[in-house]
Amino acid sequence: MKPEELSLLKHYFPEAAVAMVGNMYEQRRFKLHFKRPRSSKLGDFRAPRTKNGICAITLNLDLNPYQMLITYVHEVAHYDVYQQYGSRLVQPHGQEWQDRFSALLQPFMTDTIFPQDVLAQLQHHLNHIKASSTADLKLQRVLQKYDKHPESVKTVESLPAGARFTLKNGLVFQKGEKQRTRYKCYCESNGRWYFVSALAEVQLILK
């Protein structure tokens, strides 16, 4: 990659990982885009729409460096599985993807790239891989320690029962009962009930 491109990556990834991130990109053929925050996902892989099209990977630009790196490797694993199997029927996060994700992440698994607490929980995550790092609440709690948030940003699990809050999409909710890893919350904006992740980042509405 060009020096200016590597310099740009330093804004998003751990500095010790930038060269490897760049090499991973150079060895493949996809477009990389940093997108405004999306509440439904941290990033995604998009297969080309035409025969001669180019794959694309998008990443939310508000992720902390460690979450950004994990999400990037997650999506590159999707790219590699697509290149090997095409559109054949393989599960999006099946064994093929799990094996590739684990293999791609291994070179980054050092304490020069990740803090020790993230590294330890990430190793556990690799032994019990889930479809998304956000589905691993223990890993997500550790990663959120490195987010930069204003004081008004909370997680659903940190709010008292019945608290009113807004998500990034602007909808207003009331916190309800816990259902395993999520909370059943009433949406005042449309009168519906939703299951919201315990670690979803919200803005508390003061009564």
C-alpha cells in the first residue's frame, strides 16, 4: 500500500497491526470502505453484483482499534470463503468460515497488538467461535472498555428496570425484563416489543 494509505489505516487499527492489515488487503481484490455507524452491524462483506465486479468490505468508522481489527479479519474471512466456494451452499458462519477466521486472526494474537485482557478473552472466543464478536458478551464487555464515549452513553444492562432510552436509530424504549443475553424492551415510538442486546449502546433519557 502507498504510505498515505498506511497512514490512514493508523487512524482505525492498532499501530502494530497496520502493516499486516495492509498486506492482507494487498493480497486480495476488494474495495474497503469505512461507513458511518450502523446499529445493526459492525461491518459486512458484499459479493460482486456482476460477473466482473469487485467484492467490497465495509467497516463502521466509530469502532475502537481492537474491535476494528477483529471485524476486519471477520469480513476478510468471508471474502476468502467466497473466493474458495463462490455462491455454493456453505453456511455464512459455518465450519469453513470459522476455520478461515481463526487462521487469519492467529498472526495478530500477540500482546504487541491487543491488550492482555482482550487477548485472553479473544483466545477463549476462538475456542468457541460465534457468528459475531458482539454475540460473545464477555469479549464485548472487554472491548467496550476501550471505546471512547461521552458520559451519556450507557449499555442497556447498566440501566435500571423501566428506564427510558434511545438507540442510535432514534427510537425511544423502556427497559423490560432480561431474556438470556437480551432485554425485552417496549418501543414507545411504534408500540412494539423488541429484544435488545444487553450491551447495546444507548442514550439514557432522564425523566
